[in-house]
Amino acid sequence: MQRTYPQWRQYLTLFKIRFIAGLQYRAAALAGIMTQFAWGGMTVLLYRAFYLADPAAFPQSFEAMCSYIWIQQAFLAIFMVWGMDPEPFNLIKSGDIAYELCRPVSIYWMWFVKSSAIRLAKAVLRCMPLLIFALLLPEPYRLILPDAGRLLLFAVSVLLALVNIVAFTLLIYISTFYTLDSTGLRSLLSTLAEFLSGGLIPLPFFPDSLQRVLALLPFAGMENTPLQLYNGTLTGSQAAFGIGMQLLWAAVMIGTGVVWMRCALKNVVAQGG
């Protein structure tokens, strides 16, 4: 008699395999660490120049800004929306998606698990050297450690940001079923998400009216919310609202993605079929 396993164990196995495979790319991780050291340092010096020019115009302290930048760089592998796994795009474009349809698992959740594992593996390899380096810098450039409560909220929010980002990228993957080339839509949506999430310019630098609108969109939860929780900018009801929006948008995007994937697979045409 053939032994069957719960489906969640299949996804857990897929996660482990892709996570361990991601940990093997140490040379790429070293190159990424050096790049993020340089980029983080240049960004800190850029904001230092702005701060010295007009400290009153700065929406937060320069020390908090430095912490924002270093945490952003340390967990860039999670936060970068544009860092998508190219495999789903290639499978859809080449017609090899037919092989995925033969697997006894949901394609949506299989891609979701794999994408999450890739991002986490990259973050694990890169974050510690960057955090140690940032902690050893002199004031006011060094990373400031928060208290245990803020650190816990940050950890929860980072995991929710990962779920939101992966769910958003899955929507981009699914859209590829309806286009001849995903490059344009992929570039447009990833750039939009990067800008509106605070990846290019922290959201506190935006006008107050625009910040209130962005707080209701899914993009703020992809990067701004965890970073501002770390800094202590979001506290009390604001922190609860930010995490609540992350949960809401995660449910909305995942639900939309599951339904949309089912519709897309009903009409999928593989080359040679």
C-alpha cells in the first residue's frame, strides 16, 4: 500500500530544498554584501548632506535615518520586489509549464514557497556581516539597537512583508500567462512598488496627505512598516494599524492570486500541445 503524506509536508520539503540550495551561492552573497556596504555608505553620506543643509526639514533624526538604511540593506534580499525568481517566467514563456501541471501540488503554493525560500536564504547569508559592520560604526552613523518589544514587532512585520512581497510577485508571474513578454509589466510594477514602499525614498519624506494614502495601499507594508517599527516611528495604534494592513493585504493578494491562477490554468496553452 502506497504511503501518502499531508500536502503541507510536500511544501515544507520544497521550502527546505530551495532554501538549502540558496545557501550554496556564497560567492554571490559576498559580492552582494560588498555592494550593499558601498551602497549603504553612499546613501548615508547623501542623507547626511541633506541633514546638514536643513536639519529642521528632516522628518526624523539622522541616527534613525542611518538605522533605516542599514536595516534596509541588511534585509534587501527580502525587501527588493524586483528580485524575482526568473524560473516561473521561463516556464510560462517556453511552455514547460506543462511539467508543473503534472505535479500533485498547487502551482501557486509551490511558487510561493520557492520564492519565499530564495529570498530568506539570500537574507540569511547577507544580513549578519552587514549588521555587525553597521553596529561597529561610530556615531551618528552606526546602527541603533531597539528594545526587545520593538525588535519583536520588527521581526513579525518583516515576515509579513515577505508574505506581501511574494504574493505581489506571484500576481506578476500569473499576468505572464496573458502576455507575450513580461518584461514591460514586470519592470513597471516592480519599480512602482519599490518607490511606493519606501525603497527609494523613505515614506516620512513624502507629504503628509500622500503618506495617509500610501498607508492604505499594500506597498507600505512591503518595506516602510517594518523599518519604521524598528526605528520606533510607528508605535501604539499606528503600529497596530500598520501590521493590520499587512495582514489584510496579504489575505487579499493571496486570495486574488489563488483564484487568478486557477482561471489562468484553465486556458493555458503549452507549445506543441
